[in-house]
Amino acid sequence: MNETGNSRTSSPVQALLERLHERHAGDLSGEVASYIPELATSNPTWFGISMVTADGSVYEVGDTRREFTIQSISKPLTFALALEAIGEEEVRRHVDVEPSGEAFNSITLQPGTGLPLNPMVNAGAIATASLIEPLGFEKPIDRILHEYSQFAGRHLKVDEQVFRSENETGNRNRAIAYLLKNAGVIERDVEEVVETYFRQCSTLVTCRDLATMAATLASTGVNPVTGERVLREDTVRDVLSVMASCGMYDSAGDWLYTVGLPAKSGVAGGIIAVLPGQLGIAIYSPPLDVHGNSVRGIKVCEDLSDELHLHVMSPARRPPPPIRIERTCHDSRSKRLRPPSEQAILAENGRRAKVLELQGELSFAAGELVTGSALHRAEHTDFAVLDFRAVRAIDLIDVPILSHLIESYEEAGGEIAFSDVDRHPLFLDELTRYREEEGLHPVRTFPDLDLALEWCEQGLIEKFGDLEADPELSLAQHGATLGMSIEEIELLSSHLEHVIFEAGELFYGTEMVPPEQMLLVTAGKISLLAEADVGGYQRLATLSPGMTLGEVSMIAGTPLAGLPRADTEVKAWILTAGDLEVLRARNPDLVVTLLENLLRQVAQRVGQLRAELMR
Ligand code: GLN
């Protein structure tokens, strides 16, 4: 059971941590560190496991609230502080980033450069600590503690007893510091630097603090519990890289191979491991192996990595393919309802317009895959749409790549558009700027896929239909009169009234068209709108000549679903419910034919709605 009475006991993650705790609790192999006398007083049975996710959820079991000293887990944190304080270049003039394959306390410098091998071994960590200026604090250690506290999300302090114990016995570290001073790596007073280093190692933390620190590194430098940004993103990358290659000293290679997570251990028994983007793990268990790493800490990490598939190189971690789905205008239509003549054109040529719905995080490789796939088919299609609705993020590296896609697609004779890309304003701005600079035309964009589809359809109709401009349909050409004789059409027409709406007019439910009427549209375009939650209108459908409006609500006596607006000048015939009654009495066969034709149109609309629900 976890000692905090945490309410997450029922979650599978909590259950897993409890299982691991139980599995390894009895394993007391290894030795509690004793070279720092004060550490030897630790009880080997103390054992805690904590996990903090990138969204700030905390899971813990065992001794997760017991304080102990951070020791070497301080090293990546001070390294991060130094990187941000004096810049990468300056830090690299004092410490290398090569895995040493040697013990944490080895007294060696890099043969060629004379620098400590990396900031995770003592020599490198002491050099790093020497780089921290107090900057507004009394001493460097105060600034360091301030930073560690931000990582933990609570105020941390030094265990004076452990500090004194190490300060009195830490002659090996003093020797390393003098070596560094001699090599010109340390410029300050050696005693001062060593004191700072011993104090940072003696910072008191809990297992939960360490997991929060690890989670801060996992979530790009923002502490997920406090929401505070502690580090810049580029610093996080540098720190995690060094942790991955050097964090476990002379067992770093084995660790990366088996556990596969950037990690850091300390001789008091703590270990942290980071799954970038997702979570931080910490274990506290004092008995150590010969490398100075917590025995149970390693075992728990191995099991967690295995059971939760955390290894960063694991194939299970590969991102989803960038193209979520590929369709054509043959199987995917816009909400615009079209007369049979246009439908026939789309049925025949719909495959010449291609839609790629993209998804996930588009990296360089993803951009290349999209380009490859779309280009591959360029010769077979005339129109292409890249839809960005399901894209979570795009790397700006894709700007030239996708721009090149536009060019090569158009060189092959096609036209291409992006839909829903304004949800990535940074990318769109950069793409616009880039194309402007290169002297290329702006990218064609649509606010949503539906409008982009309509653009494709229109393009196909213009390309493959006969190019005559839309004249007004005669009543005999209208879909509602299909199968009627000339006499019947004449009779029907005597009961209709011809109307014209101006472009932009919202007309239904107004005096112009009361609800007990329907329209037979013979020219122009009508959009059916719904008021959107976010304000403004959302388009439900577009009607073209040959279609009817209001037939369902007239016959069923229900309100019209949507608000009609004339997108262009619209010409139509009005049939009222009263006239339909009169017609029924005069020629019931005519009314049956009319209703059959209307039913066919309704069926088309229902079919389209269904297709839309499925996509
Ligand atoms: N303070 C310890 C030392 O320098 C830290 C070592 C460690 O945790 N590996 O010896």
C-alpha cells in the first residue's frame, strides 16, 4: 500500500507499481554506501517507487515521502543550470560529453583535451558546479537549491549532517578538484567549489520529488505538477542526451541496452529515469551494486521498461504513419448537393482528385513520406488536398518540403490545396513567408476539408464537363419533374410561382418563403447554414439547380433543418402545400411522380450524410 492514502489505488499503473514493489521488496542484495559515513546509517529495507506523468498525475508506493540526499542525481540538474546560465559553448569549454566507461569517482581527465569526460562523473560535476555564479543569491549553492526546488515543486534544503560527513572525508573529490584546478578547468578557489559540490549532493529529496524532477525533464522542462517552466527545451535535450550516454557511469551502455531510458543514479540509493514526452520515474532503495547504482532501482526500471514498453528505441514507440487516410472525390463528396449531370461527371472522374488526411506530429521524415506518396500519384490526379485537421504539430523543417510538393505537383499539371492548416499558424506563416521569398504563388488554403472537396469537385466538373455557363434550368430539366409528360409539367407549372433571390439573402422563414412552401431551384447556389457554437455559421449543405429545398419540412410539417442563404443570385419555383393539395385532387398520378422524385433527392442527401459520418 502506498503510505499517502493516495486515491489512485484502483488504477492499473498504481497496481503495477504495487506489484513491482512487492516483487522486489525482499531483495536486499547490494551494499549501502559507507564511504560517506553518514550514508551508512540508511536502512537497507527502505524502498519507494514513484511515477509522475507529463500531465502531472502522481503514482507512488512504499517509502516515497522519506527524505534522503540526492547525491549524483544533482549532477544533471546543475549541468542544466550551467547550460542556461553561461551557454552551451562556455560549458563545453570546461567539460566534455563522452561516456567514460569508468567509475563515478575516477581521477582522470580526457587525454587530448584535458577536460573531465562528462558532467555525470564527479570530475565533470565538480567542474560544472564551479561554473555557477551566485547571481542575486548569496552563494552559488543558494542559486542551485533554488533551481532544484523548482524542479521538485517544493522548497528543498541541505542535510548539514551528510554535508559535514562528506566534507570531512571527501579527500578523493578534493584530489579531483585540485587536478581540475591544475589543468586550468576550475578557476575559482578549490575549497569553495568542493563545498558547493558537497552541499548540492547533500540536498534532501524524497522519491516523489525525484519523480517530479524526472517528469519535468520528460515534459520539455515544464514541471507538470506546478505548471512552471524550469528549463528551456533545448537544455532538456542536452541534459537527457548526457543522461542517456553517461548517467549510469560504467554501466551506461548496458543500461541503455536493457532499460533504454535516460537516467541518473545517486549513492544514497536514488535513481531517476525519463521517458521523454511522457513520464518520470524514481526509485529509492539504498543498497548499491559495484557501480554505485541502486540494485532494486535497476530491477524496477528494467521491469517497468519491459512491462510498459518504455525503451526509447522500441519499435512500439514509432509514431503513427503521417497519412491517416487517403481518399478520392469518387468516394468522398462535399456537402454540396449536385444535379445528376454533375454527379455523373464526378462518378466518372472523381478518382482524379485525391485527398490525403494527415495526422499526428509531422517531423522531417513524415513530411518526406507525405511528399513521396502524393508525388508518386501526381501523374494520375488533377487535384490534391492535404488535410491538417488531425495533425497535432508540424516541424518547421517541413516548410520547404511541403512547398516543394506543391511545386512538383503543379509542374505535373495538377492543382493542390491545404485544408484546416490555420490550426498551425506558425507553420502557415512560415510557409507563406518562404513562398513569398522564393517568388512562388501563395498556397491555396480552405478552412475545412468540405470546402476543399467542393473546390476539387468544381475543378473536375469544369475540366471534364462541357464548359457552358449555367443557364437557368427549365421546369422540364428539373429533377422534380423526371418522368412527367409535357401536359403534366404544364399543369404543375400553373400551380408554381417563379421567384428570384439576391446573392447573400437569408430567405427561409421570412415573409418571402413561409415554411409551408417548397422551392424547386433552377439557377444559382444555396447554402444551408447552422449557427456554429463558436459564433458565425457552419455549412450543412449546398443546393444546386435541379434540387429542391423545404420538401421534407413542408410534407412532414417540421421546421427546416438549417437556414438557407443565396450564395449567388437564385432562381426558383415555389410550390405551396395548398397547391399540392389542389394538384393531388386534379391529377394524383402527377403528385405520385413528384413525390417519388423528391424521395430520390432525399435519399441522395441521406446517403451523403451517412458517408460523412463514416469518414
Ligand atoms: N557526493 C557523492 C560523491 O561525490 C556523489 C556520488 C554519487 O552519488 N555517485 O562521491
